[in-house]
Amino acid sequence: MEKTDWAKPLHQKLTATYFEKLVEFINQVYNSQQTIYPPENKLFTAIETTSLANVKVIVVGQDPYHQPGQAQGLAFSVPENTPAPPSLRNILKEVADDLGAPRNHHDLITWASQGVLLLNTVLTVVDSKPNIHRGRIWEPLTDAIIASASDDPRPKVFILWGRSAQEKANLIDQQRHLIIKSVHPSPLSAYRGFFGSKPFSKTNHFLRAQGEEAIDWLK
């Protein structure tokens, strides 16, 4: 995390004591007998790939995928040769319906490299135990990341899917940035307003209106 331009604003928002506790938590869980996802070297992939200087879009997820071989430090993304989990399948379906062309890749790193911050609000999970680290340590850090993106003067798009993501709206300057909300792309809720919400074309319309280059969601 210290290798990124997120470090300075995060250290301004959070105390040294918090970071000491965070390092202690990370060491504890990765040195335990439990299987933790993502791999430790992928823990901060989102902010390492998408710098604060380049971020245009922030997609807020919940916590990492909790099955082997899936989580890679980017919300909703899995390695290219890994089958898409249900939420990602629904995201890709909406991409195709919204933009009129399919995206066949499961790895979303090309989105991240274009300025799409794929941020989970909790950055670790135990194998087969979703949400187990919710409320433990991560939320002050990820809230600070969202707030730092909002503080940056360039207009951005915040995509908040589901109730837990939408709770972060109070961290965002809604006068400056566009917030796109819908239900979560999970199969439990996608048919209640995610499908047909057109977040990808809406995002690009806003970016172009601000003089920014659009995201190539099909890449």
C-alpha cells in the first residue's frame, strides 16, 4: 500500500495506531491455520493497480470471493481461466445488454488499468465463510479510500450495488460526483433492478461530459 499515491491521503485520515492494528490483523489471519483469500500478495491489488491520480470510477463490492482460485484483490473479478461466479456472470450479462456487445473475459484487470477502482469494503475472507471479517478492521481503511476519491477534485462515478455499498454514499460529495445505485448483481436480487440499470453507458456518458475518456468495458 505504501507504494501507491493513496498512502498519503490515507495516512492523513487514519491514525498510526489504526495501521498498527491493521498490520497485526493481517499477520494474524495469514499466519493462522485458516485459508484466507485473496493471497496476501494480492491484498491491495485494487489500489496498487488503480492510482488515485488515475481513478475515474469506483465500483464498491462487499468482500472477496470465498472459494479457491477466485479472489485476486479486485472486487467482482476472478482470474481469466476461472469460471465466473454468479454475480460476475450477471455483471457481464448487463455489460452485453447495456453496450450491445459481449465481454468474454472474467479478469477485470483491464478495467482497473483504465481507472476503475474495484474496491471491496472488506479485503479478506476465510475459505467458505463469507462476511466473516466484516466489522473486524477493514472498514475504516476502505471508507478512507472512498472518501479520498471523493475529496479529489476530478469528477468521478461511484457505482454502488446493493445495500452495504449504498451505505457508503454519505462519504461521497454528491455535488461533484455521479452516484449510480441499484440492487446487487447477485442472483438473489439482480432481477429486482440490476438488469436494465445500464451503469456502464451511464458512466461513460458522464465521463465524456466531463471531458474524460470513456471506459472500454469490453476490453
